[in-house]
Amino acid sequence: MSGGLRAIDQPALFRALMAGLIASAWAILWFWSDSPYGRYLDHGRWTDVGVAGAICRAIPAGEIAVPALLYATAWLMMISAMMLPTTIPLLEIFRRITAGRPDAGRLVAAVVFGYVAVWFGFGLFAHAADWLLHAAAGRIPWLVANGWAAAVAVLGAAGLFQFSALKYRCLDKCRTPLGFVVERWRGRNPAREALRLGIEHGAFCVGCCWALMLLMFVVGTASPGWMLALSAVMAAEKNLPGGQRLSMPLGVALIAWAAVIVLLNAAPGAG
């Protein structure tokens, strides 16, 4: 087999490329969070200090554009580190189905691109919602004094979502990668079908995992330890035999966590 793109047909090389991409994303996040610039992963402080703050103040609309750009970069690394590992089974199946094609490498890349694009869009939406929440909270004295309430809301919502029909419908799609690929791949318009496959898989993945990813706003986007824990949970739910049975216990744990925060902060004399 010849040609750089066709080389991805080789299983060992494909796995090495994916492992390298995922490991690189984890390494970047780990060193970034442990560096003097780790504060830039915490999007709530991007405009406060340092080079980013100076840039924000120097360009028109900089206090929105620069944080959004930095957030987008950080989120892209998080997607690569946390979510790509959960979609390896689907990518491996698609690689095998298209292995005999001369454009196999480009088709796999199109699936990855579509998948990442959906998560990237979700990240931008989540950042905008978080920014609006902070702006609104700054106008409400009670929320300024009781920031823990936002964490309770996110934890409670994430916990309740674990019991929803939407969660299980999306999880079922994520847990059957062979059927997912077979339903959507015909090979008549390869590039478009591959991109659509990635986009639709990304949409179901977001539908399954969005609430857990929002927990990053509670535990801190600059915490590789929490990122690793959450990615392990999502990978187990989607790929391990019986992984779907983790959803309800996880929901109970998240709701209990929210309840504990309420008890610790709302009790008389708390704070």
C-alpha cells in the first residue's frame, strides 16, 4: 500500500496517530495548567491580569474576542483529550469499512472534524451562557454573596439529566457504533457522508454527555485531575459492557453532592 494518506489504513499506524493526538492534548493541558499561565484556562480571570488582559484592553471588543479565542483553544484541547477517546470504537469501525479506499485517510479525518466541530460549537455556546450568567449574577446581590448556588444548580441539573429519556436515547446511539456507521455510510458521496457521520455522532455524544461536561464549570476547567475523572466516566458509560448502568448511580451521586453543598451553605450560621 502506497501514499501517505493510505498509510492510515494500517491499524497500528491509525491507533498510534490517535493515541499521539490524545496524549498531546493531555500533555498540553497538563503543562498549561501547571505553568504560570495556568490562570488563562480559568476563563473567569482572563481579562484580569497578565498579557491577555493587556490585549483585551488594547483592541476593540477585546474583552469579548480575546477570552473567546483563548477559551476556544482550551476547549479544543479538552475535546481532544476528553472526548476523542470515547469515540475510538466508531472511528476504528469506520476505518475498517473504508480501508480499501484511496481516500480512506481523508474520510477518517472528515469524521473526526465533524465530531470535533459539534463539540466545539457546544463549547462556544456554553462559554457564552456562562458569561451571561456571570454578568447577570453581578447585578443580583444575593448571587454575588452566594456563588455556591450556581454550583448547586449545575450539579443538580447534571444529576437529574442522568435519569432522562434523552440521556439514554443518545447513550444507546453512542454505544452501538457499528449500527451507527452502517445506517449512515453508503459511499455514494464519501466526503459528505463522512462529515455528516462525524457531525451526527458528535450531536448524539453532546446529547449524552453535555451535562457532565458542564461540571467543568463547577470543578474548574484548569483541573486535569477532574478532566481525567470525567473523561473516564464518560468513556465507561459509552464503551464498557454494562456501562449504561453507571448513569443512575452517577445521577444520585451528583444530586447528593448538590444537597451537601446546600446543607453546608444554607444552614444557619454557615459561611
